[in-house]
Amino acid sequence: MSKLKEKLASLMPEWRARVTRLLKEYGDVEIDKVYVRQFYGGMRGLKCLTTDISYLDPMEGIRFRGYTIPETLEKLPKAPGAEVPYVEGHLYLLLTGELPTEADVQDVISDLQKRGEVPDYVWATLRAMPRDTHPMTMFSTAVTSLQRESEFVKRYNAGMSKMDYWDPMFEDAMNLIAKLHTIAAYIYRMKYKDDTPISPDFSLDYGKNFAYMMGIDHPYDELSRLYFILHSDHESGNVSAHTTHLVASALSDAYYSLAAGLNGLAGPLHGLANQEVLRWSQNLMEQMGGKLPTKEYLQKYVWDTLNSGQVIPGYGHAVLRKTDPRYTAQREFALKHLPEDELFKMISLLYEVVPPILQEHGKAKNPWPNVDAHSGVLQWYYGIHEYDFYTVMFGVGRALGVLSNIIWDRALGQSIERPKSLTLEMLEERVGIK
Ligand code: HAX
């Protein structure tokens, strides 16, 4: 058994006892009311999910296991001379709630390396798809195709106690995480780099190996680590996390569950927003012949977008009410590595121009940028101009959080999801219209 799995097994009895006590002694305590607006408003703000992996405060932003983004980046172990921590250490933190030692990180690195070989049929599946298929479709299909490897299914069919569900869920999650960066890089190089995939180097850590397989030099390895860590989790109500949790609640395995979550991430109001930001920004750069627009021109462009009934991609959020600290972390990376880049200057100018316009426009509750407003420019700078691909990298990072969540879902015995629906007529009756 890996040390990480041993650690998880040692943590579970206490957590299980806490949940059992809470449900037994306080199961009927009311936490929140449900408002009519939430029935049609995407259940916004409804408190009916639980996770201990991360918590999103509207004003402060995400905390991973209690640590803010600056704290996470500062406290997690780093490779000698590196500026961004190991992705593997972040996974340890998400799963256990504890900061790993250097030895803990090395243990996770070698565990993932051993699980990293991708079966050939996955490549054959990807190659059978038309080459102009969206890379998110390819990514999610590759994950679904791997489902035949599921340990959970094998153990479930053999007869397994509920208490043990988390164990094969852990195996599936780790086996998947170990392969996702390789699959992502393969899709990229097959689709966009004249079909020249680069085999993984299993002596490298996750971020470095991804950069290697993408064929991009340092400091892209640092950016990859940052990108995967920042995108890993955003508590459990967002579409990708909730979908993964929902599908897993039917005891579907990690492959089915993650693929479903990725399909949700592929929506333009969620993870696909990062490609929309680049498409929208590049359109303007093209109009300007590659030059930075004036502030006035940019203001007009933003208003034109709003007046044509479209959203400003990368701005607004369902929970956040301030600049997303994931945006800030990426901005700091840009200020260090690409301060003179024209596109970065334009992203910075948008940060000045968009919030006051959204405030004046008066609809968006949060006029500030989210994570997706900044991720594309960094990828663009290091040569990834195929912005369709950005959400795939988001998916690699998001897998760390959502898979950690479904391991704990099984450990703590979370039930199959089944909220109750009412008809419009019933709602009208309840409020006294009928
Ligand atoms: N531009 C223009 N209008 C916006 C807006 C924006 N960036 N953000 C919100 N609004 C509008 C909404 O469309 C809504 O209009 P209607 O009343 O006509 O429906 C109104 O303002 C109120 O919306 P809200 O309550 O502030 O926001 P929601 O919780 O409904 O939606 C979204 C949150 C993130 C989907 C929204 O802000 C949006 O569409 N943003 C642009 C797309 C984007 O950046 N998505 C990525 C979000 C982060 C993420 O999940 N990454 O994966």
C-alpha cells in the first residue's frame, strides 16, 4: 500500500465518527432556507453540499484545506531552485489536509510515475476521431475509454463492503491522475504539432513532465505546476466538481465521473471561458493590427460586446465578489516573466476598463475578473496559440480536486444524490398565486 493511501486510511476513522455523530444527534437541525428564486436560479447560494477539500469565501477567494493561494504556494515543498511547488505535494494536501514533507512528496511522485503508462487503445481511440474534433471532446472520450481499467468496478462486482469503497476509488483516481497530463499533451501534439507526440519521461515530476511532453522549455514547467494547482478545486458547487460528485454518487467509477465533470467544464460559462477570453481578445488585437488598443477603443469594444447581448468572458462569478486570487497569482507570474508582452498589457488594460463598465451596466453581481481572464495569455506567451486547448489543461488540474472529493465521498458514505423537484404550479400554489 502506498504511504499516501496508508495515511488516508489512518485519517478516516475520526472523520467517519464525526459524520456519524453529526447525523445521529443533529440530523434534523435546519441550516438554511430555500427561496423560490433558487429553483430557477441554478440553486445559487443554496447550502446543501459538503466538502472539506476546499472552501470558497466570496471576498477572500479559495482556501485549499484552509490555506489561501499565497499560503499554498509558499508552504508546499518545491523542487530545488523551483518557484512553484510540486503538483504532487498539492495533491497530498488536498487528500489529507496536511502539508506534506519532502519525503511525502517524493513518495507521491514515484507512486504516480508507476501508474503513468497509458494503454495503446486510448491512442487508437483518439486517432479514430476526426482531427478537427474539439480537444475537450477528445480528452473526455479518452477518460471514458479508460473505464475498462476500473478497480472499483472489479471490486464491486466481486462483492465489497461499503466501508471499503474509498479504496478502489483511490486506486482509480490515482491511476487516472497519473495519465491525464500525458493524454492532454498527446492530444495537443497529435492535433496541433504535426502529429509528433513526445513520450513521457517518468523520472520527472508532474509539472516538468507535462512541459517536456508539450515540448516547451523552462519556465513552462513552473507555469504548468501553477496552472494545475490553481485550477484544482473551487469547493463542490461549481459545475465540474458537482457533476463529478453527482455521477460518482450513483457509484459510477472515477472514469465515468471525471468524464462527466469534464463535459461540464467544457461549457463557455465554466472552463471554456478561458478560450473565449483569448478569442475575444485576439479579435480585438487583430482589429488593431497587433497593437495595443487605446483605453477609449477598448471601452467601446467592451460596450459593443455587452450591447450585442454577450457576456464579457473572464469576468463575473457565481460566488466571488472580488478579484479572483487565482487571477492575481497568474498576474504575478506574468509580471515576473512577461511584463512587456503586448497581450499581457491588453489583459492588464482590460482589468482597468471592464470592472467600471460592468458596474455601470448594472447586471453582473461581480464585476471583477475570474481565473479564466488570465490563464490564456500565459499559455499564448509560451507558444500555445491553439486556445481550444486551454480547457483541457484546466481539466488536468481540476481532476486533482474533484477526484480527491469523490474518494472522500465514498469514505464518508455520501448518498446517491436525489433532490426533489416541484412543478411550476406547485410553486405558484405555495406562494399563494393560485
Ligand atoms: N458580462 C456580462 N454580463 C454578465 C457577466 C459578464 N461577465 N457576468 C454576469 N453577467 C450578467 C448575467 O448574464 C446575468 O444576466 P441576466 O440577468 O440577463 O441573466 C446577470 O449579470 C447576473 O448574473 P450574476 O448573478 O452576476 O452571475 P451568475 O452567477 O448568474 O453567473 C457567471 C456567473 C460566471 C456564469 C457569469 O458571471 C458569466 O457569464 N461570466 C462570463 C463567463 C465566465 O467568465 N465564466 C467563467 C467563470 C469562472 C469559472 O467557472 N471558471 O471555470
